Amino acid sequence: MLRTALLVCLLSGGLLPALAQQDSTNNTNGMNGMNGMNGAAEAVPVDSIYVRGTDTLHYTYTPAPAAATASVPVASDSLPRRRPSFLRRIVNYFGESTTDKTFEKKIDFTFAGGPSYSKNTSLGIGVLAAGLYRLDRSDSVTSPSNVSIFASVSITGFYAVGVTGNNIFAQNRSRIDYSVDFKSQPRDIWGVGYRAGAYGEKGNFVEKRYNVDVRYLYRVLPNTFIGGMLGFDYTKGKKFSDLSYITFDGVQQKTGYTATGIGAIIEYDSRDFIPNPFRGIYISLVETFYPKPLGNCGQSLWRTNFTADFYQRVWRDGILAIDLYGEFNSDGTPWPMLARMGGSQRMRGYYEGQYTDNGMITFQVELRQRIWRRIGCTVWGGAGNVFHRLSTFNWSETLPNYGIGLRWELKKRTNVRLDYGFGRKTSGFMLNINEAF
């Protein structure tokens, strides 16, 4: 009997719960049918008998109440989904483009295209791709690297393709800045010097230009970098309306030049994000040497570039930006390599190349303000001067510059900008990507 009792206890602990569940199902079926009108069946005690051989076990248990059957809608993946409209897909695409996905993707690209216009190239159409990426996606301290790829063509016969970017290594210990572009465009030409640009008659020609600029910088102190650069420049002028525009001191220059530059760089850079800084200081001094054997300029040449920029938040979403820039070329520099005032970065509104000489100094102050969501605006004012040597610098030949602009955030802190600049007897639109400085 002892063995029988032990067996009964084991069966009670192992098999009885299962049998109880089965019995409860059988015994409550009738109740569920009777109580189904009121929802879930009520739990009531159930008497059961277990018989094994000559042993009989009586036990009572209360089954758990059955869950009420609720009318819950079930989503089915098999149901066809309505595809968003084309306009909605565009809105969604650009709506997600300002989210920082550089921790998830190897590179986060956004593509855009549309009409373009500038004083130099006239009306055209362009496409661009702006990308952000991190070489170390676990590094949340270093600002992301960036790359911009562009291509455009205009009704004047201008076309251009190029890529620019800043490749920032982990912890901002070093970086590579690069710019590669090819352009072909009909251009106006006035000659060299302030008086030629201000009072001379303009001619025209077609310029084809290849330009490569690669710089490597290594951090030696906090925010302080030293490095080197390698540049290649090929320019060919065709269909000159008058070759006198490239004749200096009675000597006609070549219509095409090739030059290879090797340079040294020292920089202080505390900007928080290179394409669109909100704060920081940037000071750069670049000294470039163009050896005679690595080109067809007829002599070795020197060029000095100096840049000093300052960025500061002045109120909510308002950024004050200041830029001082100087370019100084050695005597004998050929016409395509001279400093050209105007363009999309400095002295906006002036035709790039109307005022050309060995040296140039420009200064501008810009206020940038976010208006609503991805839309912002800017106003700026400044001045510039071209000269043959610093000893011949003339304050009366300083040219004014001011303007207004509209900003649209294509990617996180990467803007498409539309500027309208004014100068002395000139004005013009510019459409470009990234801030002017």
C-alpha cells in the first residue's frame, strides 16, 4: 500500500494537472455554451475521480476562467497597400533627408535636381548629390565627413562636373580635403587690373578648365593642423574675340597653360561642422610653389592664400559669420591663374573675372537665420579690392558688395542656397550648395 500511495502522490503532482485541464475542458463545454451569451464562462469548482487498480482518489479543483472572445480587427499583410502619390513620395524622401543616419549607413546620400542660374553661366539645369558619412560609426564626437557631387549645363553652352569633400578621420586627428572639377564655358574678359574691369570694353572667349586640389592635414595641437597640398590646373582659351586681352607689356601670352602646385599649409580650425558652421574660428595660410619643370608657365611661380573666418550664434537660430580672404600671386603669373573677383563665394553679384589682378583682398559679414523648419535666409555686406602689388593698393578702388539669400536644408546642416548679390553697377543671382564660406 505504501508503494501504491507514493505512486498516487506522483501521479497527482505530474499527471493530475494535465488531466484536470482536460476534464475542465470537457466539463465546462456545456457551461460555455450556456454562458456564451454573457461573454466568458464563469469558473466553478469541479469534482473529479481518479481510479488506478483498486485505489480511488477523489479531488476537487477550480479551472481558470476562459478568456472572453473579443472582436479584434486583424491586420493582414496579404491585403494590398495603397502606394503613396508621386508628390507624397518626394515629400517623404526629403523629409527624411535631414535625419542624421550616418550611424546606421556607410554613407547617407540625398539627390536633388532642378533649374540653376548664375551671372557667369546664365540659365541652366543641374543635379547634385550630397552625402554624409563617418569612417568610425561608433565615434559620436567627431563631426561627419561630407561629399558633394554636381553636374550642370546651361543655355549658353556651359557645362561642368565635379566633386568636393572633406574626409575626417577618427577623433579629428587628420583629414583630407579635395576638389576635382571640369568646366567648359563661354566667358567675358576685360583684361587685367581695376581700370580694365571698371572702364574697359569686354571681349569674350571659351574657357576649358581642369582643376584638381588635394590637401592632407594632421593635428599637432588642439584645433591646430599642419599639412601639404597637391594641385593641378590646366586652362585652355579658345575663340578669343581679341587676343589683346591676354597681351601684357606688348607680349602676347599663350592661350593655354598647365601648372602643378606643391604647397604647405598651417591651419587653426575649431568649426563644429565645415560645410555650415554654427560656431568656431578658422584661420588658414597656404603657400603654393609651381615649379617650372611641372608646367608650361615659363618660370617658377608662387601663390599665397590667407583665410580668416569667425562664426558665432547671436540668438536662437541666428548665426553671425565673418570672412577675410587674401590671394597674392608672384609677378609673371599667366592670365588664367590670376586672382578673379566674384563668383559664388566672395563678392557675390560680380561677374567672376571682371576684376582680375595679381592680388585680391575681400571682406564680408553675413547673418544667417533659420525661418521655419528647413527654410532660412541670409543678408550680407562686404568689400573687395584687386591690385598688382600691395605697394599699389588703392583704397579708392575698393568695390562694395551686399545681398540677400534664401536657404533650404537639403541634408542635415547642408544647404542649397539662392543668393542675389549687388555690387558697383552690377547684380546677379547664384544657386549653389553649401554656404559661401
